[in-house]
Amino acid sequence: MDLVVVLVLCLSCLLLLSLWKQSSGKGKLPPGPTPLPILGNILQLDVKNISKSLTNLSKVYGPVFTVYFGMKPIVVLHGYEAVKEALIDLGEEFSGRGTFPLAERANVTNGILFSNGKTWKEMRRFSLMTLRNFGMGKRSIEDRVQEEARCLVEELRKTNGLPCDPTFILGCAPCNVICSIIFQNRFDYKDPIFLDLMEKLNEILRILSSPWVQEKQNQQLEFTLENLTTTVFDLFGAGTETTSTTLRYGLLLLLKHPEVTAKVQEEIDHVIGRHRSPCMQDRSHMPYTDAVVHEIQRYIDLVPSSLPHMVTHDIEFRNYIIPKGTGVLVSLSSVLYDDKVFPNPEMFDPGHFLDESGNFKKSDYFMPFSAGKRICAGEGLARMEVFLFLTSILQKFTLKSVVDPKDIDTTPTANGFTSVPPPYKLCFIPL
């Protein structure tokens, strides 16, 4: 009996302490649902569809609100205006990288993706400068992507028009582009070294482990072997998985909408023909294809809540006070699926990026790469790869589904913080 009394008293104390901590910040942080002691709001969120949960909460609490993950408050930004005001207008203040459980567990606090402060600024500046020296934004990088597109086409031709899962091949292509930049060399898709690299990359991405020890003792040195190695890994991880997933999802959508595929191939025939390799100059003459690529990236909503941000110091934001170190969750879904700008956003419709005359229409709401100081460093390369790889595939192949297009399910499967398409097979029929 005494033990029960002690447990009740302990739980009561924890309850009171939790409520006190959570209520002590009220009047400073934005409003939000009442959190449970210890658990916070986790039971009020659908972990399989966080984006939908945040949208529902925004209808009650507005575009800026607070949720608790355990006892940690997280400020949520929902909708274009709030996201723009924070990430672009107050970019420096919201440029911190928030806590990310897998990275914390693996003790990954350097490189580009998960670092903060001086380390992040130095490594991002160094990476962008080095990539430019290697040809980023220049014709030489486009030449490498074009070469890889030709190799990708030949690899797909080897499937002989039989049903195949494109996951592995579509993963090899963007990975090889990164290899050509970093190692100045691409690999055959069956090269044992390349296969080993792909296997290790996938394993590292799964567990985000960091076994390196060296210059860790010198905390003032930014360009340590560990830091540089992690930066290279960030380039591989972010530059391979995101692009390959976009391509895989894109082909699934094109299978689902053969009328869209036919219009893209008609434009390819008119502008490029069947024999010349597609190039980036073609994009300005291919408004429909450009719109399709943008709509693919909008529709798949690859990273619905972006990577977590963090405020770098106490800041007043929309009459609220957000303390230094507070995590910030950015709902990119709320921008990409804004029905005021994209009518019927749940529908895949290239018309979202076309004007009444059929010309390509830019949109400030197109934020698949996030925005502000933490915008994806490889955005330019990724957009080049998606355009050139997709047009090269559609130039040479007819896509044939193994099921009736109307029966194709494009609902993403839950997989960490990214939207991943369901597994599928298709046939690449040579034209």
C-alpha cells in the first residue's frame, strides 16, 4: 500500500511539474492544443500523416501555433505567408537546424544538413564554392548529366520491354552524377565498387551512424576530416535519394496519366526530335514539359515538413516571443497544396503551372526545396537531373503499365520524413 501511495505522489509531482513547465511559456509562444503531461500532443497527431494533422490544427489555431513533442515545444509555420515571413524575411533568425532524432542518436552534428552556427555557415559556403569549381551551374555539369542520361537509357533498354521495378536503376543515375562531381569518374551500374558504394550509402541512410574519430578534440577547427566526410555524405544522401525518389514517383504519375505523357512526348518530338540528346536550353521551348516536372515535384510533396528549423536567438514573431533554441516545423505541404494558388491541389494537373495561353507560369508557392538560408544547396543540380532524365526516358521509350492506369494507386507510403511512392513495375518499350 505504501508503494502505491509513493507512486501516486511521484506521478502527481511529475504531472504538476509538467503542467507548470508547459504553462510557464504561455503568453509568449503561439497558442496550440493543450498538451498532456510528459507526452505533450503526440497522441493528437497522426504519425503516419503529420502534414494532415498540422493542417487540421491550423484551422483551429491559425497559421502559427505550438505543439509539444514530449515536453519540447515546437512552433509550426503553416501557409505561404507565415513560411515566407520566417524563412525569407527573417531568414537569419530562423536559420538554425532543429533537433532531428536520428541525427542526434548517431551524433551527427557536422556537415551541412544537421550542423549549426559557424560550422554550418563555413561548410555550406565551402561546399557551394567547391561545387562551382567542379562545374556546378556550368556546361560541364550538364554534360555529365547528359552522359548519365544516355547511360540510364541504355540500362533501361536492357530490360527488353519486360516488367521491371525501376527503383535501383533510378537510384544509380543521380548517384553516378555525384560520383562524377566528387571523384571525377562515373561507374558502370554493375561495377562491384559502385554496388558496394550504393549498398553502404543505403545502409548509412538507414541508420545515420557516424563511426569516425579524429580531430574531434579540436573543437575550433571547422575543416576536420570528420566534417568534410560528413559533408560528402550529405551530398550523396541528399543528392541521390531525393532525386531518385522524385524520378520514381514521376514515372508512376506518368503511368497514371497517359494523356499527360503523350503531350510531353509530342513536345519532345517537336522541339528535340528522336536523335539529339535533350539539353537545358530546350526547357524554355517546352512549357508543357516544364509544367509537368514542376507539378510532379509539387504533387509528390517529397519532404512535407522539411527538416526541422530552430530560432537562433529570442525573437518576436507576430506578437509572440519565441525563445532561442525553440524548434520550428515548416509545413511545406501547406504551401504546395494551397488551393488559392493551385485549384484542386489534390489533383495532378500540369495546368497549375500554365497560363491561359499555354505558357509556363512561375509561382512563388513552388517550394519543394524549402526556402531561405536553409534552402537545398543542390536545387540547381536536382532540377537539371529531373528534367534531363525524364525527357531522355520519354524520348526513347513508351511507358507501359502492368495494370490499368485507373487502378494505379499514387498514395505515398510512410517512410521517415519523406513521401515515398508505393512499389510498382512498368515496361520500357523502345520507340
